[in-house]
Amino acid sequence: MDLEPPADTNLRSPQRALIELRMAHADLDSLIDRAVELAPADDLALRRLKKRRLLLRDQIAQLQVELDPPEPA
């Protein structure tokens, strides 16, 4: 009897997804900081990056709630 979960189960776990989203968010933070310093005139690209960063932040928050639901009062 095999009690080990399939190897690909850990690759798609909610915890792993949360880590990946946080890494993507941090990467966007760095990219936005560099874009502001190097090319402050490109407002459209900067707005798109910030919008994507906000979407990632919302996804992170949603996943955190799913993984650790708030305690009832």
C-alpha cells in the first residue's frame, strides 16, 4: 500500500501557489521601482504594472483567507 501522495500534488498545493504569487508580487515591485527611476515618462506601462500588482495582491489575500479562515467572534 502506497501512502505517499503523488509527486505533482505538492506542485499545485495552495501553499505553493501562495509562495509563487508573493514572488511574482515582489518581482513586480522591483520592476515598478526600476521603471519609475529609468523611464518616468511611460505612464501607461507603469499603470499596467501597478494594476497587475494590485491583482496579485488581491489573489494573495484571497488565498490567505482560504488557507487560514478568520476565527469566529
